[in-house]
Amino acid sequence: MRYRSRLGERTPELLEQAGALVIGLAETVDASLERLGPAATLADALGARRRAETIRFSRASLRALLSPEITPGTLLAGGFTLFDVYPASHNQEREGARLELALEFQRLADEQRLIATIGPRTPGGRAFAETEHFSLGYLTLGRSEPEGAEALLRQLALVLALRDHGELEVIFPDTLADVKLPLLGPAASPAAAPRIDATLNLAISADCGQACRFCSVRELAAPTEDDDAQFTRYLADLSESRAKGITRLRLNGYDPLAYPRVAEVLRFAVEIGFDDLHVFSPATLLADAEFCEQLVGIAPAKRQFYVPLYGVDADIHDAVVGTPGAHSKVLRALENLVQLSGPEAVTLITAVTRTAVGELPRLREYARQRGFAFAAHMPYPSSESRSDHFFTECPQQSEVARTLADAGNPLIVRGVAPCVAFREYLSRGIGLRSWLSLDPRMSGVPGAEYRSKAFRHGAGDRDRGAFAASTVECPHASNCALREPCGGELLRAYLERFGSDEFRAVGLTDLLLSVNATPGDPLSCDAGLELRAR
Ligand code: SF4
């Protein structure tokens, strides 16, 4: 037995304590071996179970298999604890696919998360570790592994290996076996269920019928089909999240409104107590007044529709979404929403593309005249591949800021680093006070927000975690006075496309001198800008 950790201080006392710990553990193993008899192995002494039995793979049986070493509340390697066990079923949403489970670990000290997956052993598959019946993998949600992740995964692999053996028979049910369970229980009572400040991101990736220039997501994963398994899973996700206290629902996906049973899903959500709805959709289907009325009629009083618009004129919008006629449908949808829900229920959103970067000032003015909130954000990739449309459609951040500065319109575009905006705006005499937001929801890069613990993902996106774009830490962050409103992270794909010359730390003196430059027009950007490019 060896001690493989590193001592902070190698004092004689600590060395002695570490030595005593090792000897103590070795003696415990010796004692166990003696107690278990001559046929016992080291694995037996460490807690291996070798009974011949049959288990049905489920959340409960997996928890039992890993117990008592890996249970919620037990401090594990790397400082993590087990937070939740749930289905991870990206390619397994169809009936007949075998269940795979995700184990979510969290480390409170630095809010790191690690999601391990355990499913049937797949010959030739890519796995972190394999045992007799299981494959163990993990998801990084677009980031490099957090420190301590490997130690945690090794601990998980060890415990799994100790419990899994040739005498064990494991029945892997299909994914429906898991989702049917919550539906069999009593419906959550809205009054009794607790409330927590979190959002269920229910990705219903029905076909949007558009071909947006900046979006590659439909090329990576086919739209969701309408089948009973999928429908059951949506309802199960809603029930499970509601039971945890979540009342805010974000309907997302390529176009959730194109899902034939969206009204049923929404009605169920409202019935079990979701009372804050955010709908992200191209919105073209809301041009149908009857359908719009049906959805608004079901939606809770607290609702917000995020409607993408890329140009005030039809030719620009239609060019960006690659769909002739889309602009006129969006305008009709806006009329319907205003009539049924009022302008305050609408946020116009736009992803800034090379095709339409010049439209930003006009779009903002259009939103202001119509009484809509307005939010702009930079595009982000749907994958890390160079073939992603992000690489051809993303404009340079300084070009975006320069366009707005030239128009005297210092808009906050989420994803334009504050240091880049700062220099462009200041060169036109536009002071910091007129554009900088200290709202934490405006910091950070778009495309990485789904890493936040404030989002829980529906089954279709759990394994993908919803895609979270890879980020790297800005090398200047530690010297930058704008680090806090910025978030200090940069999109890896952006750096690959444009390099890092635009990003330079802003010193405190520069910042103070700029505060009272010519006051501009303060941005009334709606604070709840939970955006996702589409
Ligand atoms: S932290 Fe880096 S990217 Fe962010 S504002 Fe400062 S220099 Fe720019």
C-alpha cells in the first residue's frame, strides 16, 4: 500500500501521521482478509461483492451498487459529492435503446461539475473504464476536465469494478423503463411542491424549416421525431423537475413550436405548476393567429416570447435565415403576440452575423418604437469543427463595436468583450457610463451559459448538457479592470478564427478617465437576456 497524495509540508510530524495512516489502512485490510478466510482476495477485503444475482439496471440499482462508498453527502476524491442520478440518453430517445445513466457530481468550493455516464458495456466503444457489464464515460460540457476529475473517475471505476463480476447478471431495460416511472406516481401538487431558482431547459428539437447562415446545429443532429417515447420523456422531465422545485420553463430546440404535441406538453407543464415560461422559437408558426391564440391561452400569465429578427427589411432577414418569406411571417407573428399578450411579452433577439452586422442600430430602433425589449448577441459554434458555419458568419468583435460606435449607438452586444467595446466607443467619445452593464447575466460568452447550475436539461439535452461551447481564460484577465463585467473567458473557436490581438487589459486609470466621456444613450436592454443563437 502506498500514499500517493502530496503533503503540503513535509514536517517529521506529518510524515509520521501519513505513515501511520498507510499502516493503519494496511492493517485494516489484513484484518478483513483474516476475517473473510483463506479464499478471500484483496478485492473482497476492499468491499467487493461476488454474489450470484440478477439486477435490473435503474437509478435505484445503480445507487445500491455504488453504496456505501458513493452516496449523496459523502466526500469523494477531488472534493466532489454525488448530486443526482438521471438518464443520459442522447442517441437513446427511441424506443428499444438501452438505458444509460448520468451521475452528476458537484464540488461546492469552486462550483465545478462533472457528469459521469454509466451504461451497458459496448465492445469497441470509447470509455474511460470498463467493467464486466458496464462502460464508464464522462462529459465535460465544453470545458477541460476540472482538477480532481480523474481521481474521482478512478474512484468511481474502482467501486464499480469491485461490485461488478461474472456471477452478476445485469438486465438493461430500454429508456422508457426509466421515464415511465415518474409518470406512474401522483402528479406533483403545485401548492405543495417547493420552489427553487432554476430553469428547466426543455429542448424540443422539431424541425425549424430554416437554414440560418450562422447555425450548424441541424447538420449535427437530426430533428426530433414525434413518437410516444419522446412525448413520454418530455412529460417525465417536466414532472421530475417540478418535483425538485423548478417552476421556470424554457422551451427551446430548433423550433419547439413545430412539435405537433407542443400544446399538450405546455398544458401539462402549466397544470403541474410551471408558472414562468420563456419560449425560444423562430416564431414563424405564430403567424397563424389561431395557433398563436391557442398557445397564449395555455401559457401562464408570466411569459416571454423571444423572437429572432435579423433585419428590419425582408431581404436581409430572409437572407440570414435562408428562407424566403420568413420575414413577413415573423412580422405577422409579432402582430399576433402584441394583440394577445402585449408588447411587454416580446423580446426581439438577434445574432450578429457578417451578413447583417449593419442592421443592429436599425433593429434596436425598431424594437424601441414597438415597445419590445431587445437583445443582441454574437454567434457561437454548434461544434468545435472548422466546418461549423460560425467560422464563416461570425464577424470580428471590433467590427461590431465600430459599427455601433459609428452610428452613435452604444449597444451592449453579448459576446463582445468589454475591452473591445471600450476602445471603439471611447475613440468616438462615448463614455463607459452609457453602455457598460454590471448585470451578471450579461457577462460571459454566449454559447457557454448552459454550463450554469441554474439550468437543468431535459432528457434530449442531458448528455449533450445542451452543447456548451469551449472557452479559454483570457490571458489578461488578472490585470483587467473590466474582468468582472466581462467574465474573463473567451470562445476558443473565436480565437482560432480571429486570434487574440483585440483583447487587451483595461487599466483602472483608463477606466476612471473614460467614465465621464460624452454621455450617450443608456441602453435599456432587458435584463433577462437568456439567449441562445439559432
Ligand atoms: S478580461 Fe480579457 S477579454 Fe475580458 S475585458 Fe479584460 S482583457 Fe478583455
